[in-house]
Amino acid sequence: MNRRMVILALACSLTLPAVAFGASKEEKQAAVRKAAQGALAALYRAQPSARKAVESAAGYAAFSNFGMKILLAGGGSGEGIAVNKKTKAVTYMKMAEIQAGLGMGVKKFQLVWVFENERALDDFITSGWTLGGQATAAAKTGDAGSAYQGAIAAGPGVWLYQITSTGLALELTAKGTKYYKDEDLN
């Protein structure tokens, strides 16, 4: 039992932000922006056509996330930014995930949300999103989907790319995931 507690404590410590607790607001913002740029760079390496989709979108959100699962419970956390391309406004956000079910493992992944219109972006920023269950979708749906090859349609005018250490994920598993504004950094 003690070994399980040590493993759980170690895994939980890995979910702490890379920036020290004593860092200034500006330092924390810079670290989140850097991680978001890393997510975009990883996406462009894995799916070069995604660059055009992001550049032509009304906005995007980029997150760097960490998740773990030990036996029957798991969770994850992440940070990112949402960017309105028209106004250039940057909103700092967080992600939290809870999942149940048998499993064991740790994973680091990145998500890039692409919003075709400002309303979808504004809804994401102001209301946050909660995802549940598992989504597997075709990346290409007619002519509209060709611009988002490798992405999953997450809603009307919303596309989602998930990047793992092995490249672009063709399947997204999101269980009890909440996206919300980071009140400390905005």
C-alpha cells in the first residue's frame, strides 16, 4: 500500500506547473505562452496543413497537458491560451480532467482548438467546455473538412487536434474534461 502512495504522490508532483510558485504573473504568462507555441509547433510538424487552418481561423486555443491513471482513477491538468485573431486578445486558460476505469500510465499531450468563427471562440472562452466520453471522428467531411485534415470536429465551427509524443492522434479520449479561464493570469 505504501508503494502505491509513493507512486501516486510522485505522479501528482509531475502535474505541477513548470514555473515555480514564486514566479511573477508575467513569468507565468510567458511560460504558458511558450508552452502554447510549443503545441502549435508540434502540430505543424505532425500535420503541416494545419498551419493554414490556424492562420485562416477566427481564433485558436493551444494547450499543453499532462495526465495520469493509476488503477481505477486518473486525472490530468493543463494550461494554455485562447487567441482571438481579429482583436489579438489573449486569454489564459486551464484544463482539468477526471476519469475512471481500469488502467495505468502517464502521458503528456498537446491540444490545439481551431475556431472557424468568433462566436465559437467566445463561447469557449466565456463558458469553457466540458467534454465527456470518447470521440472518434473522420478528419475529413466533404469540402469543409479538407482544410482540417487530421482534426476532429468538436462542434459547429470547432476543430480539435491532439498531439502526442508519437505524433497526431486520430482518436480523442476526453473524460470529464473542463476548460476554463485562469483568473490568476488574466
